[in-house]
Amino acid sequence: MTTPATDHQSATATATDQPGGLRLNDVTLTLGDGDTAVTALDHVGLSVAAGEFVAVVGPSGSGKSSLLAVACGLQRPTSGTVHIAGTELTALSDRQRTATRLRHIGFVFQQSNLLASLTVKEQLLLPLHIDGRLDTAARTRADELIEAVGLTHRAGSRPHQLSGGERQRAGLARALMTSPAVLLVDEPTSALDRVRSAEAVRLIAEQTHQRGTATVMVTHDTAIMDAADRVYEMVDGRLS
Ligand SMILES: Nc1ncnc2c1ncn2[C@@H]1O[C@H](COP(=O)(O)OP(=O)(O)OP(=O)(O)O)[C@@H](O)[C@H]1O
Ligand SMILES: [Mg+2]
């Protein structure tokens, strides 16, 4: 469990001025059209400072994954703006947005989204390889993260050789690999037992506080949301 430090709280007030933070301003997302249109996000505002760990809870279908999809630029909001690491994500071209995502954002998907043909270690090294930053330090960090999620004995395994929980832990290690400015985590512990859940969340909190990451974690798990500095509730696309 993490006690929110005073400097994190004071940092919250100035989140918008911080280069590392995440800010969603009056974001609305409408999906589908006509009679089947759904307001997945309804005028959502959220500021997360560098080094701050925010949890979002809410029922299924309330818009939690949509929030993360908009925050990382995978989904363009219908209206409103998203700022990440000092850049207005919503003002960038698709190509620029992809580059920003690769460099500044770590994403742990609700389904682990590992590449079928790569081993656990290769999954971690791939983003750095693409970005031309694969060096000895990166390989060492990959080994450390694989150990931190308890997968050292599975480092050479491919996704089909892993359990659901092992895939989830590999996805978490991969997201932490680039020490992203912003970390977005969707139900990171749904396939994990209590001990592994606690370990995974401790790792997320540690990364957030030590490396000054702005972290948003979506979860149903009330036990793990205690680790967060702030907790929001999402209901019908509204955040409170
Ligand atoms: N492509 C789409 N077209 C239309 N509606 C969609 C689309 N994708 C999601 N929705 C709807 O948007 C709403 C929010 O979905 P979202 O996936 O963000 O919920 P969630 O809170 O993450 O749910 P869960 O806890 O089940 O993962 C839901 O009502 C969903 O049915
Ligand atoms: Mg979801």
C-alpha cells in the first residue's frame, strides 16, 4: 500500500503546467450513430500529475476503457482536448500521434495484446528496437522487469505457452519498459490471484513514484485501488 506523499498532492494543482502530466479537458466521445449512438464519455475532465497514481472504478460499460483509449490517442474524442507530456495529442496528425504514443505512453490492455510470434523478452525489447534505442541498458532493464513480474523462467516463452495471468504480467512488464511519461492500465489484475495482484500494483505504484510517471489504472478490484493516490468513479461516461 502506498501513502500519498505531500509533494504529489501539491503537484496535482499544477498538473497542467507539468511537462510529464496527462490532462483531459471536457472530453466527450460518441460511438456508433443514429439510434444506436452511445455516449461513452460525457464531458470528462481529468488531470494527472507526473508521479501521481490515479485509479478509476466503475461498472462494466461505464466508459473506463474508452477513457484510456482517448487518453492514449488510439481513439479521437468527438470533442475536447487531450494533453500528454506537454503536447496536445488531439491536435496531432495520426502519424505524430503514433510516434508520441510509442515514445511517451505505456499501455496495459484489458486483453494482453501480446504478439503471438515473440517471446516474453522480445515483447519487451520490441518498442525500443523500433525506436532505435535497443542497447545493453535496455536488455538489463528487460531482465529486471521480467524478474519483477515473476516471469524469469518464462522469458523465452511465447504467449500461447503462457497462462492468462502470466500474459497479463508480461503485458505489464512491456508497458513499463520505456519508462513512459504516462502509464494507462486497464484491469491489470483480472487474471491474477491476490498475491500476484498486490505485487503487480506495487510495481505500478513504484514505477509511478520513482520515475515520475502519470498513471491511470482502471479496475474493479477494491483491494488494489487502495494503492492509488486518488480514486474516481465512472458512471455512464461521467467521472466523479
Ligand atoms: N465501437 C463501439 N460502438 C458503439 N458502442 C461502443 C463501442 N465500443 C464501446 N461501446 C460502448 O461504449 C460504452 C463504454 O464502453 P467501455 O468499453 O469504455 O466500458 P468499460 O467501462 O471499459 O466496461 P468493462 O468494465 O466491461 O471493460 C459501452 O456502453 C459500450 O457498449
Ligand atoms: Mg473495459
